[in-house]
Amino acid sequence: MKAIYPFGNCGKAIASILEFFGEEYKIDDIYTSDCVLIASKRYKYKLQQELQEKNITNYIDGLEYTGKKLNYYLKAKFPKNSVALIYDDYKGQKHFGLVESLLRSKNIPICRFIYPDVLEYETCEYDFVICQDLIPFLNAFKLFICTGILTHIPYDSYSLRIPSHYYIFDYHAFYHNPKTRGFWSLKGAISSAGGGGIFEY
């Protein structure tokens, strides 16, 4: 039996993906015979040590396991020019404005993701529940659009941030740069792991 440990936001995201693929899991009463899915990137090695102290040695990186499994499914379903909308903030769907409808008008495939903590307050439609630490495994998408900050994305993808609040530093950096002034029309600064660039659909 697979066991998710711990069961925070990442644990809830992992559980949702396992449910999608019909895999059983549990979140308590972990035994040495269980396969433990470690649900944390930041505390991964600390959690491994805790499990070893309990004589539990059958554990894997739960984020990597479910992330790769979901990505394999998504790559078979979506073409590479697809866009991932990340509902990472309360009222995230509202803050996107007409972005989703504009993309659909150009027949660009869209997949909608939502974070577990946002799901507790939102009633918007979504396709999958994920956490930010799962995003680096999802290279099925060319572009990630969010309202917050994505610290890591797949190396061959881009991210576009549509702030839900007025950020003075973002305003200065984007508006006063002639290359990124078209930010709000989806022709703007796209930040990736390798830096900024001009991007247009």
C-alpha cells in the first residue's frame, strides 16, 4: 500500500493525482511494508531520516513519482504548444480576465490546475490539483500562466505572471522596458529558468 507522508499541500496534491489514476493510498498508520511517498521537496532528506529511524526504508520521492506519471499522461493528451493555467491565488480565475477565452479563440489547448489551499476557498472549474513543486515535472506545456511567482518551471517551458495586485517593482520593470510593454496583451516578458524573452502566440 502506498502511504503519503506528510499530508500537507503537496501531500493533498499527490493524493489527488493518485485518485485520478485509480491508485489506493493512505495517510496514517505507516508500516514497514508500505511504500512511502515523501510529499515534500524542502524537507525531503529530513523526512527520510525520520523514516529510517522508524525502520521504514521503502520510500520514494512522491512528487517525482506522481509528477512524472501525470506528465506522461498530459504529453499524450496535449500538444506541446498547450498552455497551463495555474490557479495559485484566491479568485485566480477572476484575475486572469479574458486570457482563457482569448487562448481558446486561437484554438490553443488549455489545462487548468489549482493548488490545494486555493481549492478550499474556490469553486472554479479545474482539471488537476497540484502544488508548485510538481510543476518542474510538467514539461508537457509550452507556457505556464499564473498570478503568483513560479520559482521553478521545466527548462524548455516559459511562465507568464499576471499579478493579482499592484506590484510597484513589477510595474517599473515591465512597463518601462519597451520590449515588455505588451505584457497585458500576451506579448510580453516571459521569464524562464534561463531569463526573459519575447514571446507571442
